[in-house]
Amino acid sequence: MRPLAGLTVLLTLFITGCVSMTPEERRALDNQTCSSYGFRRGTDAFANCLLNLDLDRRAASRAQFEQMQFNTPLIIYDNRYRYYRHRRW
């Protein structure tokens, strides 16, 4: 019975780890981060901090997508032989 309980806990942790943050949670975390840097809410510096965090997040997401999409080798099959051709962009 005990291994089943351990498996249940691991499965629950795995499932909750797959759920991404809601926009409200992300915004609250970003507000907290910018406040911890010393920026005050309602100032231009605070708005720039939030903007930079969002731009960094988007750039990381784009880089991860490109890595996932273009990092795998292209496999070309021919009647006589098959070979790998790596894409170089």
C-alpha cells in the first residue's frame, strides 16, 4: 500500500508542475520582483522594469521554440541510401 501512496504523491507533483502560472500570478510575481529591485509602483522605472521582465520572458520563449524546432537533424530517405543532413541556418 505504501508504494501506491508514494506514486500518488509523485504523480500529483508532476501534474501540478505542468500547470503554468495564470497571468494574474505572473503579474503579481513581476510586481514583487520589481519592488524587490527598489522600484516604486506608479513610476516610469517600475513600468520599465515590468516591460523588461516581459520582454525577457518572450525572448526566452522564442529561443526555446527555435531550439526545439530547428535543432533536430533532417533525415532524407532515398532509394539507394539514407543520410542525415543537418540544417545550418
